[in-house]
Amino acid sequence: MRWKKSPEASLQSGLRANAPAFAILSLLATIPYLNTLLNGFVYDDNFQVVGNPYVHSFHHLRQIFTTTVWSFQGAQGVTNYYRPMMTFGYLICYQLFGPVPFGYHLVNIALNAWVVCLVFWVAQRMLGDRFAAFVAAGMFALHPIHTESVAWIAGVTDLELAAFYLLTFSLYLNLSARPREAHPRPKFPRRLAMAGVFVLALLSKEQALTLPALATVYEHFFRDDREATSIREKASRYLPLWGLAGLYLLIRLFFLGGLAVVLSRLGLTRKEIVLSAIALAGQYLRKLIWPAHLSAFYVFYESSQISDPRVLLGLGGIILCGAAFLWLWKNARTPAFFLLWMGATLAPVLNARWMPASVFAERYLYLPSAGFCWLVGWAVGRIRANARIPVLARATLALAVGVAGLAGGIATVRRNRDWRSDQALYLKTLATNPDSGAIRLNLGTVYFNTGDQAAAEREWIQALAAGPRNVFTLINFGLLREKQGRYFESQEFFERAIRIRPDEMDAHLFYAQMLESIHRDVEADWQYRLAVTLAPYASNAHSSYGQFLYHQGRWQDAQTQFVAAVRDDPVPEAYDGLGDLYRDWKQLAQAEQSFRLAVKYNPFDSHGHFALGAIDAATGRTAEAVREYTAGLETDPTNAEALSALHKLQGGK
């Protein structure tokens, strides 16, 4: 490969000339993340993919594009997050891969490779230096700070944002004036393409709203042809972006009620918000420069005094960036824009009041880090091209860049393994952030689901101490006390959770199940009703309520709940419930169909297999009946009724 400065060329010739660079960068972006293909669903993935009815069928396209990302949870799903591209992407992936994490990780790796190539392409367009652009993109590909965005399936939002944001900016750069062209290219198709891609960026994440401002600043102060174009020509390039941003805000106002309808940490004063933003900016700069001690969750501590060391470090970083901007403005203007890129794309996540529990997160650096990598790439290219610098010094720099890239790649591979499972991720996170009550809550849930009640209680006690009003911790304690037979305490925990957050569906559902277990059926019925009303798409709630109604003898009502449960999700328990109803109604054909769906979606469903065995036996299909009973006994080998039926079918042998 021959590295040299190249003038602006057509898209086709540019892609052809840069094909070797794209190939190498794609490998650099892909190889370090191949081990993520072995990772499972972790953290929010289980809710957003496995438990999200919106991604299981195309029936919910309207909800995907007009509601928040958690709206499938009903009243409890109110959030500021509007991520249609993420949910729609999950929908497509679910049709292709089902609930198998391999395919989702593969998509993340492919998106990351695309973004790396765009980082190179945009840098070359702005700098006109292929070598500097390659160094920048290589650094972006191997920077360990990106592991959260790529290794975590739910990190796809930042990948999508960066992909469409960078592509929009690339198309915007392509709108440069060409007064000497004999046959100027039509402007409308290029501007339409830019607008279309920008819409996708807006539907990916709110940070896309910063692009019109960056394009405006670049147009007036950084673009090479700024002296040769009129104000009208300049405005025609970026005004469509402003128009789309305004339309996006109107749509959010209409469908969601605003940009930030949920405000966290209402107790923060304006002074604390500003000082905390400065401290967060310093923390992000440190992670960019030295990505050590990475964590999936960082405990947020507000800053109230300017003497806070975190604030002072943040101020120092901001002052250094400001000084660098002024120097670059005078000596090399384009790289100064890279600092603006970092600041503009990071600014939306610095207001702690509208951020969720994870105020600071590594994934928020994915798009801003492009500016940082461009700046480093430019500096390396500048030093390399300076003949006054000794050859040995330049060779040393090249070696240092290579070593840094290798170290980043190794760190990325190692960090990816932390995302392989919930337990591995939570243990690693607590090793760096032991005060995280949210992570202790999640780790306790892992222990509880594996039957280790003592370990679960140990983690939840610490989680409750960190957040006494955390509804999910209270719900989990309610479940634990029910499991231990301490029903009065279980009731207290559930009722505390409901008092704090009356619209939390899980609190009502699990409370109903506890009340049902101690035969307080009237109260259980009421809690079940509340659960399915608060979360009409919660298949598990409908299925549980259906089972309750079935055992109460309210078969028509039970059928309604079972049908609602399988409307969007193939819930085996609900199909079993429908099968039981149809069998009791002597509608054997419909019963058989329901049970076959139950075992299709859960091959280990012994109830479904035994029911099919009984139907097959009753209709004279002995071989099929033997096969179904045998399949059911693999997971329930001591079932006396099934063993007796199989014995009779086999002629008493």
C-alpha cells in the first residue's frame, strides 16, 4: 500500500483507491471482537430481546416508532429513551436468529467495522491525508473504551448512532461547491440521501441532534470552500438538517411528551449540575486517554464544591482542550474541529438530571472518541511528514503507535470476556465499583435463579442499604421471603414496593402469585387484574392470571388471558393452559394443536408431552403416544400417571 496525500475524488474512485485500507481496517475492527460471538445475553439484553414482545413479530411496528424503548412494559416503562432503530433492528434479528445471541453479536461486530471505515473515510475527506486517516481509524478500531458498545448487544444504539451520524456527515461533506465542473452533479439526490440517513441517526439516539450545529459551524468556519460560497449556498447545505431536527422534536413532543419527560435526581441544584458536568467531562477525558479499570457501571457522586478534586481535574482538562483549540485554530484549523466534535457529541450526556442510573457510561464515548482519534491521527501524520524531526524519533513514534494498537487489541479481547454472562459481568463490575447497589441487586438475582438463596440475600441486603427505596430490591426480597415460607414479611416487602411505585407491574404480579400460594384468592385476583392492566403486553402476567382463573373454574376468563399471552409471544405455559381448557371442553383437535405448540416452543415441557400422549392414546395412535410419554419422562421421570400409561401402552411389559 502506498500512503500519500490524495485530492478529493469521486465516490467510486475513492472507494477503489482506499479498498486496501478498508480491508485492513475491517480486520482490525473485527478480529478483536470475534470472541464476543461466544457471549450470551446479559444485563438489559434479556428484557430488550428475549422478553420484548415488540421484537417477536411485526404486529408492533406502530409501537416501535411511536413509543419509548421500554413501553412494552406498560405503565412502568416510562423513560426518556426513544430508540426505534434499536428495537426495529432487534425485530429483524429475531426473525433471522431467534433468541440466539450469536447473531446479535455478529451484527454488532459488522456495525463496528462499518463505523471504523467511516471514521477513516471522513478523516481523509477532512484532512486529505490517507496515512493520518488510517492511523485515526486504526486507533478507533483498537481502543478498549469501545468494548461496552460492541461486546454488549444493547450497545447497538451507539453503533447505529455513530454509523448514521458519520455517514450523514460524510454526505454533507460531499455537498461542496464544484464551480469548475463541466457537468455539475445534481444536488437534490445527494441532499435527499443526506436527509434520509440523518433521519435514521435521529431514530437511533438523541445525540444525533448535535449534528446540525456541528455542520453549521463546520460550514462557516472550517470548510475549505467557505470563502468561495455565499451565505445562501452555505445555509442550503445544513438547513435541511435543522428542519429534520425540528420535526423530530415535534414528533417526540406529540408522541412522548417531550425530549426528557423523566427527570432523575430532582434534588440536584443548578450549581451541582454544572459542577458534576465538569467532573464527568474530566472523567470521560481520562478514560479516553487511559482506558483502564473499565466497568459496566459507575456509581455517580454529585459534585457540590469547586474544590472537589474531580471538578478540578475536569476543569484542568477543559482548560487544556480550550488552549489546544486556540492553538490549532491559528496553526491548523481543521484539527480544531475535532475538539468541537468531541465536546458537542459528549455534551448531551453531561446533565446528570436527565440521565438514568448510569450517569457515566463508557458507551457514551463511542461517537465522541472519533474526534479524539482524528486528532491523534492528525498529530501522528504531522510528525511523520515533518522532515526536520530525526528519522529515529519518527521510527520510535511509529513503534509506539504499533505497540499502543497491539496493547489496545489485547485489552479489548480480555475485556470482551467480562461480558460473556451476567454473573461474570456483575462480579467484574463489583471488583471496580463495589458500592453499586444496582449491580449487587442483579448479581443477587443471578444467585436466586440458580437456587443459592443465601448468596442472593447477602447481595440484596447490601443493595437495600445502598438504595432503601429501590423497588426491584424490595420485590426480590418479597420473592425470597415467599420462598422461605415467611409470608407476612413477603407481603410487607411487596406492599412497600407498591407504595413507592404503584405502576410497577412485577410488584403486583409477584404479590398476586404469593397471595395465590396462601389461598387468599380474592386479593390475588385483584393484584392479577392490576398487573395485566398496567402491562397489557406482559405475556407472563396474562399466562399466570390465566392459570389462576383456570384453577378457579373461570374457564372463559382463563381462555381470554391465555389468548392474550400468546398473541405476541409463544408462551409454552399459555399454550398448555389453552390445551387443558380445550381438553376439558372435549375439543381434542384444538387441544392437540395447543399442546403441540407448547412442546414446539419448549421441547422439555413434560406437561405438554404427557397431554399429547393421552390424546394420541385416546385416538388410537399408540406409537405416537409412546413417543410423547417417553419424551415427557425425560424431564419428569418419576411421574406415576405417565409411567402407568406408558406401561399399559407397551402391553404391560
